[in-house]
Amino acid sequence: MTVHPTTTIAAGELQEDRFSRLRLIPWWDQEKIRATRVLVVGAGALGNEILKNLVLLGFQQIVIVDPDRIEESNLSRTILYRSEDVGQFKADVAARSVANICPGGHIRSLVGNVMHDCGLGLFAWSDLIFAGLDNREARLWINRSAWKMNRPWIDGAIEGINGIARVFLPGSPPCYECTLGETDWKLLEKRMSCNLLARQSNVEGKVPTTPTISSIIAGIQVQEGVKLIHGLPTLASRGYMFEGLNHTSYLFDYTENPDCMSHYTHERVVEISLRSCELTLQQLRKRAQEDLGTSDVTIEFSRDIIHKLVCPKCHGEEERFASLGSINVEEGRCPQDGEMRIVVTAHGFAGSEEFGERMLDRLGLPRFDAFVGRTPEQELVYLISGDRGEVLGSQGLAAGR
């Protein structure tokens, strides 16, 4: 009888942990996944599947952004919600459910609109950004913010039993804005009234979807994210289309728009350890003057704000300091005579404006945001990192790299 040599296997090697089967993939790096910081915008049908996939794969640093509450109709397409959750905020419930699937992670929910309530610091914090949205306006904002802060983002869209997934890398056009056609821009324009106030109705409406197409597209999105952080080929600047009726799928390329407004990245970013409630616009401008070596400095905001509403009939003025698009048409009417008021906007501070002594947190801009100090020849970006803990909450998320 032939006696074969034996190999001693340590007892620990016989015990599988949660991610043992994933580690069997030759290129898989579980520690890299664990350390990746992920921003998920949208916690509806796609967002639920994205989050489920992320946490099952071992992503443990996740921020979830969504402004809406759970409705009964959401329950047929969302694995993270239950009947008793109806009426609660999607972001909060999604964060709790994800934490229950994989305890030990750092999961943060932010109830808000990504265009008005999320500072650019949140994008700078992220290594990967996933979008599970149903409107072009929010996608366009994510695209521009991701480019500014030099971060990749992965988009998904579904309708009926069809869907699309695509990857957009900063500094590597074409980007999402490059894909927009004439019809897209017309729909975007309908979102705002002629006086820059938001229309109350959602011009894009509610989209018919199924949980099956959500699973397919979100699966592709997260798989692309895993490939991206491992340095593998992705759908960069391309689209993956899945057609559910005949189960056909195909890839297609996008074309760069040389006049695209999104192709701009902040090159020099300086972190300021103060909180936005501890620094005025005037003080920030003075800091920029010192850093840039000139008095000719303008502080530019990350987004336009509504400074005030002025009635053309009674000449009454109301200071608002709110993000452009966050005030609807009905709020724009004068409470005295019902006249539609004129919107006075501001994009920055050049030194002479009347609001220079306002604290940064009283401008209608979100916490953990970025401000650009600009001269005719150069620019320097200031990230208000003192707000990091307030926005990210958990010490695990707020800690530096």
C-alpha cells in the first residue's frame, strides 16, 4: 500500500469567516473593500439593491443620502424596508437595515437633497459614489461635484424591465453631462420657473420599475465599483444596456462634448479646521488674500444661493439665504399683495456685498462645503473640514485617512 505524504492544516484555516468565499477570487482584496469610503445617493429601488450588495461584499464605510419618506408602494421594490417603516425617512431606515446585515460597519444616513444639503466635502470624503436616482437634475449635480473633487461615480437608471449602468471617471471625458441631448436639457429647464424658483411638481414623474430590474442594474453598478477599486477594466464613459423583454444586453460608447461645463477639477484644496459656524465670509476672504498674495480676491460659492426676494409692487424685501432651487414658486409670492417677487441671487463675495459678516453656516449653503478663493490669475479651494464630524457623525467615518 502506498502511503501519501500528509499536509498539516491549522485549525483556523478550516474555519470560514463571512468573506472566505470572496477571497477565493484571485485578485480579491477584502481589506481594500473594507477601507473604501462609499457615498450612495438615493435609497429607493436601486439604492436598496446597491446597499444590499455593498454590505454583503464587505464595504463598511457608507453614507446614504435621500430626502424622502417610505411609501406603501416602495415595499414591492425595496428589500430593506418593512410595513412598519412606512412614513419614516428612507435614509434612516436603510442605514439601520444595512447595519443589521453586517454589524461593525460605519453607516451614516443623511436626510436631505444632494443638490442643496450636501457639501462638496462629502464628495471629497468618498472613494466611490453610487447614484440610484430618477431625475436628471440630481445626476447632473453629482457629475459636476464628482469632477470638481476628482471622484468617480457610477450611475444606474431603470424603467419597466429595462435598465442602464455606466461609470464616469473624473478627468476622463465623456462624462454624464456629455450624454445629455436637447430633450434632456428641455426637461431640466422645466424644473425651474422663469424667475429661478422651483416648480412644485416633478416633471419627470414616477417611473414604473420592478425589483428584478433593480437587482440586475444595481448588481452591475456595484460590480463595476469593485472592479474600479481593484484597478480592473470598467465601463468608463460607456453604457451597459439591459433590455428585459428579450434578455438582450449590449455596450455603447458616449461622445465627448468639447463645450461641456462639467469638465473642471479643483487642483489645490486646503482644509480649514474651523467649523462653518466659526468663520465669516469676510474672514475667509482675508485668509484667501493672504494665501494668494493679493487683495483682488473673490470668494465663490459651491452653488448659487437666493439672497433675497423683492416685491416689484410694494418693494418689500425678504432675506432668504437658501440654495437656488430649494424655494418653490408659491413661496415666491409676496405675503402682502400676492405679487410674484424678484429673486436676487448671489454666487460669491467680492468684499462689498452686505452679507460679508455672516457666518458660513448662515448663507444657505450646506455644512462641510468648499469655497473657492479666486483672483484673475489663480484659485485656491478651501474645504471647511471642521464640519466633518457634524456631517459624518460616526467617529469611524469622520476620522482622517
